[in-house]
Amino acid sequence: MTFDSSSGSVDDPLFESGHRIFANKDLLKIGHVPGADRIVGRDEEISKLAKRLNGAVHGYSPENVMIYGKTGTGKSLVSKHVCQRAQNAAQDGTDIGIAYIDCAEDNTETQAISSLTTKLNDESTTNISVPHTGLSTSKYYKLLWKTLDAQFDSVIIILDEIDLMDDDSVLMKLSRAEEAGKIDCSIGVIAISNKIQYVDNVNERVKSSFQHKELFFKPYDANQLREIMYNREDAFQDDILTEDVIPLSAAFAAQEHGDARKAIDILRHAGEVAYEAGAEQVREEHVRQSQQHAEKDRFRELVNGAPTQAKATLLALTELALNSNDDAFLTSRVYDQYEQICHHLDMDILSVRRFRDILKEQAFLGVVEIEKINKGSAGGIHLQNRLIEDPQVVRETILEDSRMQDWIRE
Ligand SMILES: Nc1ncnc2c1ncn2[C@@H]1O[C@H](COP(=O)(O)OP(=O)(O)OP(=O)(O)O)[C@@H](O)[C@H]1O
Ligand SMILES: [Mg+2]
């Protein structure tokens, strides 16, 4: 097929010339690292982290840091930002390497080390070629040490979402390499987790070799969330956002726990909703729709990810709710229905006690609500269970699981 390209670029009405709503949507991408002037309320964290890494700028050892904080509190952003600045500030003659590993993706020791080596190795300088896969873990470590020695005085390695790694020995081996005389280059690790107890649970040997300082990131308040979004308003075309859009997105995200990721997601999605609806501006109603959508997604994720026994438990509640006028049911009644489902699906039947634990856990996750009712001195205390979301929606979500589908093929 050939095209007549002689006419150069033409304004073809089939395609829009620019986006009606967004001017630069990249500013609202989660991995985007905004410049210092767009980072809100993290001056103290930035300067504390910089202090820990200061050694690297002068060619001696940076300290290891463990960063904790709930989701969307700027941990990844601040770490990347400070590392970039350390690299730029490195004194003449000092070479700093920076590598970012997302442990959700590279979640085994071999993958993480292979990925680190590939990212840090500049083949034209080192003459080392690193195969992406196929080598043993120890070979990758050897290549990593060689690569580091050939290029850097120090490196800073960000291990993001470290709690998702299936083995903590990476922390130990990286911290011991210099001490064990394996390399000449100093290594600083920034390990990030949203599980506060992460370090308590790692292996003792790892704990003793990974000497580190800790930094905690607090959630944002509604004002900070608003400012974070105002700082990225230029993601949208001029005058596209009506004045309530940012404050409302901030209010929703503050309700969650002060999560900047959520705030930015709601804002971006509100823009998409407005675009799909053919609206001239992004308005409050688009933010509300965007928020509802986010809630449904979160809920679907929870139910989809639940273990099979929990799905059978929830399915029992949906059957009861859809076949009666009530919406709350005594645990014993839910258990009877659960037993029928397990029989039908040929599943193990848990004891009443374990069954109660599942209900409690689902209540903790916000899928079920449990209410205590007191039936007087003779009757004692009973628990009533109710689904928080629409039972029809819960049922549809559960039946997306192929193991549960036999329930409807009667
Ligand atoms: N202080 C801030 N100023 C400007 N933008 C911010 C700030 N904090 C977070 N953001 C933005 O919010 C989003 C989420 O931040 P980030 O990814 O750093 O959170 P996190 O703490 O690493 O969360 P998680 O634990 O879920 O990985 C990103 O788009 C980031 O750019
Ligand atoms: Mg993160």
C-alpha cells in the first residue's frame, strides 16, 4: 500500500487537532516525577533523605534508608527526586549511579539483580554484556560488582515496594558487598514499603547487616492535596476545570487517608469522563462519577482477589439477600447457605469458627458489615451480616471466577 504524502500534514477533520480537555496528560501519570517547584509539603523529608545520601555526592558511602508510609504519600516520588538531585550535585570526578527497581515487577532475587545490572551497565564503558535472563543469581551478582567497579564511586539503589520481594537476602548482599571486599564502589539502598512492620519481619541475618535509618511519610491533608493538583493544572487546557473540581477531588482523596495518587487519579479520570460525555468543561458531576468508578474498581479488586472460601462465603450472603426482603442475616443462616454452596461446588466446608473469621476479615476489608444484636438475657448476643455493596454487583463479580461458575449451572 502506498500513501500520497506530497501534501505534508493536513488538518483532517477525522482527527482532532489537539485534545479538547487535556493539554499535557503526562503530568497526571503516576510515574511522572514533577520538578521541585511542583512538590508540595515534603521539604523536611527531602532534606532528611538528602542528608543520608550526602556521602555519595562526595564519593564516600551513602547511608541505607528505609522509607515507610501509606500509599500515595510521595515515597517513590521523593526518592526518585532526591536521587536525581544527588546525581546532578555530584562533585567533579565523582560518579554516582542510580537505579530504581520496582519489586512488584522484579520480585525474585535473580530478577532484581539482573534488572539492576542491566540498568546500571553502560556497555560502551564497561565492555560487559549482560543477558537479561538465563544466568544464575550468583553470576548476575558477579556481573553487577564488575559493572559497578568499572563505572562508579558510589551507587544509590531504590528498592520500591520491597515487601513484595519473595526473598530479603538482596538487602543483605548489597549491604555486605563493600565490607566483604567484593567491590570498591559504595552502595546505598533506599528501601520503600507501606508495611510499617516490614523490617521486624525480615530474617535476623538480613536485619543485622542492613544497618539503616528510617523515615516516615505522613498522609497529606486536604489543603496539601489541593495544592498538589493546582500545581498540575496545566495538564488541562485553560479554563477547562470549573472551580469545584480540584477541591472536590481533594476532599474525596482526603477521606480515603490523604492519598495523592488517589487525588490525581480521580482528577485525571474526571477529565476522561468529561471528554467521553462531550462536555465543554470538567465539572463537579464528572468528579463524582470518577470517584464512584474508583470505588467500584477498588471493591472489584477486593472481591476478585479474595480466596475461594471467602468467595463462597460472600456468595452465600448474595443468595440470601437476593432471595429475601432482608439484607442482614444471622451468621448461622449464612453458614447454612454456605454449606449448600460448598456441597454444590464440591469444596471443603470450613468449621463455623473459621467461617466466622472469614466474615470478620471481610468486614475488616469493608466488604461486609457485622452488627451485634442483643436478644436479651436468654437469647444472648448474635451477629448479623450484611453486604455493603449491591448484592447483584457482588454476585456478578464472584461469578467471574471460573471455579464459582458451577453454582449457576444447576
Ligand atoms: N508532595 C507531592 N507533591 C506533588 N505530587 C505528589 C506529592 N506526593 C505524591 N505526589 C504524586 O502522587 C502520586 C503518588 O505518589 P507516589 O507514587 O510517590 O506515592 P507512594 O508513597 O510511592 O505510594 P505507594 O505506596 O502506593 O507506591 C504520584 O503521581 C506523585 O507524583
Ligand atoms: Mg510508590
